[in-house]
Amino acid sequence: MKTINQFIAENGARLPNYLNSQKTFRGMYIVISEAPLTLEEWRIADKAIFDFQNESDNGIYTVNF
């Protein structure tokens, strides 16, 4: 396994760096199902999407950036 310094020495610094890289993204969520979703399943999907795109820290590291 390489260290970050070895990686940078071989490949150069990241361009753009974290200061200049893209910070805003657009995405589309798609639900694929063999059968139409129930109202409860849509509610769960909507909540998962809301949690995932939430910009604030809700304390659960797996649900947002």
C-alpha cells in the first residue's frame, strides 16, 4: 500500500484541488421496482432521498454528505 506522499510523487497533485473543485452537484433519483410502490414505500423512498441530500449534519454519517 502506498502512502499519500508516494501517490502524489508518482501522479502529481490533484487538479483541481479541493479548494477549486466542484462543490455543487445535480442528480436524479430513480426507483426501480417490479411492482408499483405502495404509498408507504414511496414515503420511505422520499425520506431516504431527503436525508441523503440534506446539507446539515444530522449525526448519521451514512445518510448525507
